Amino acid sequence: MAIEYICRYCQIYLGRIDPDGLTEAQLGFDQLTPEERKDIITNDIDGNQYVHVVCETCQEVLESYPERSLLPSLFH
């Protein structure tokens, strides 16, 4: 089972890790509330996990124009 990291705004693929031998604490997942986990982490039918984070480009847009976080996409 792999963990794929994807930007929650632009959907760019950020990377993949194989979590074999890693604990939720090492991945930082233990720091999330149940609501945050539901919002950030999803699973597909093959057992892969997708973690929706913010890429550097989208982070810069949000820092410069915080009101854009209200839009469905930062770039449209």
C-alpha cells in the first residue's frame, strides 16, 4: 500500500512513499483530528492512501491572496 501526496488545490502529484515499517506517528497522522483525517486522507479501492496537502505554488498564492481560498480553484 502506497501513500500518494497530491495538492488539494491544483491536483499536482507531489510524491509517493511506501509506508512499510512507518508508524502513523512518524508520518504525523496521529496529530490530526478525526475531522482533519477525513478531509486530508482518502483511500482508493486498491488500498492506496491519498494525502491532500498544499504545494508550494498554491501556498504562495494563498499567502498573497488569502481570499482565493474561497474559490474552488486557485487559478481559475
